[in-house]
Amino acid sequence: MTNIRVADHPVDPQFVGRWSPRAFADKAVSEAQVLALLEAARWAPSASNNQPWRFVWALRGEAGFAAIADSLVPFNKAWAEKAGALIVVASRTVVDKDGAKQANGFHAFDAGTAWGHLALQAHLDGLSAHAMGGFDHAKTAAAIHLPEDHVLHAVVAVGYRGDVANLPEMLQSREAPSPRVPLAEIAKRGSFTA
């Protein structure tokens, strides 16, 4: 596989090396491995230390895994159900302050940061993690008994990278790290018009 990822500025190789494959090997992931990923996510920065991220996870072969997999859109289910674990990423939308619940405007930002920690830890541990937005929100919420003051963000497939030939033919050509737009296109000094 040709590496099309080149950093514009010096960064640790983990950032360029991490990507989201769809081909998973038929190899189990352990509870300890999943808990290590969630531990990394737990240490993400959080606005006012509210830590709104929430995770529901299951290993392949468990009823919880099947319920989460069944909530994925068919395109994603076709490959994600071969992963060793599925992790639902959600966040609590409120905080308890002075005896009352108040909206937390940073819950999604913080949950995204936690997902990023999880993804990098998976990469460091020799695992692959692929976050998906293609799932039936109502079905996933019901499957995991999502509390009322929570929202769903993604379902993450975690496992060992597998043989690309085991993917549906239409996905095989897409099984490669994706490039990134140049930094100059996404970061402006001083203002967006700079």
C-alpha cells in the first residue's frame, strides 16, 4: 500500500499512521483491550471537567454486540459486524449545577475529543478503530437503553486489520488511508479572511 499521508509539519508518526479501515480479521478482542481504549478516552480534556462522554460496548458474540450491529445501516453492518468489538459513543447533554440540570454546550466537543483519544490508543495498541455515523439512532438508543438527557454520536468498530479481499468488492478499492487537505486550507492566522 502506497502511503499518501505526508504531514505538512513535523508531528509524531501516530497521527499520520492512524486511519479507519473496514477490513477486520476474524480475531477476538479482549475485555482488557477495550477497557484500555476507554481508559484513554476517559483522560480526554473536558470543559469545566464535566466529562460528558459515555460509552456502551460489547464484544463480538455477545447479545449487546448483536443489538448494536443490528442498528447499523446495511452498508456499515456488512463489514462492522466482523470487528472484535463495537463501542457506542454518546454524551450527556446536561450538567448538574447548584442542584439543577443545566445545558452543557460542550458535550459534543468533549465526546469527540474522547473518541480521538480512543482512536489513537487503538492505533498504538495495534488495533484499528473505525467510527460510523451510519446507524439508526432510535434503534441504537433502544438497544443500549440511552438515558433521556443523552445523545448519540457514533458507533465505533474495533479490531485487528483483516484481509481486504474479505470486503465487498465495492469497498476493496477504498481500503486505504485517506489524504488530508493542506493545513493552509483549514487553519488561518488571525481570521478566516487572512
